[in-house]
Amino acid sequence: MNLPLHFGLLGTLEAGLIALLVGLLVYALWHRLARALAWTAGHAIGWSCVIAVVVSAGIDAWKLFYMGMVRLESPLYARLFLSSIHDPNELGSRVVLEVAGALAGVALGWVVFSSRSGEKSASEP
């Protein structure tokens, strides 16, 4: 996410919280778009999940994938690649919490915004 986060578990939790807020914001935008275009809630939830995960965990997930697939045989190349990662020791747990945070943010947005639209439709005859 390229933000100046703390190292260790605190930085991982911060990244997860930021991903939760990203998921909530993305679902709010997709909820409005889905209501304007008369789409079902499934479209808003699905696209919000995809976009929130890509935005919040995309760079870290790519670096985790790249580190697992590319053969870093030279100590120089390994050092150069690891220097581009904010906290290489916590990269895996940061990716997991970013994905979980983004999905939880979308779920939280669905609960908040679907209860609002349910109240409006229930009050109208």
C-alpha cells in the first residue's frame, strides 16, 4: 500500500484497518451505482470485493507472489528485492489481513447500507 506504517504486528493491523476502510468506501460507491442502475446487491458486493482487494492488497500480494516464483539466487538480487518491501518479515500476514480487512469492510458496508435501504422501503407503502 506504500504508506509509512509501523513494523511488525502493529503495522500489519494498521494495514488491515486501512483495507477495512477501503472496502467500506468502495462498497458505498458501488451501492450508489447499483441503485442508480437498478442492479442487484450481488453486483455491488462482488465488484466491491474485487476492487477493494486489488486496491488494498494488490502491491503486497504481487510482491509475495513474485518472491515465491522468481528464483532469487544471487544475494545482490535478493537484497535489492527485499529492500523494496516495507516489512519483509510480516509480508504474508500483512497480505492476509489486508484481504480479510477489505472483505470485512465490504461486508460491513453491506450491513450498514442494506439496513438503510430496508428502512426506506419498509416505510414507503
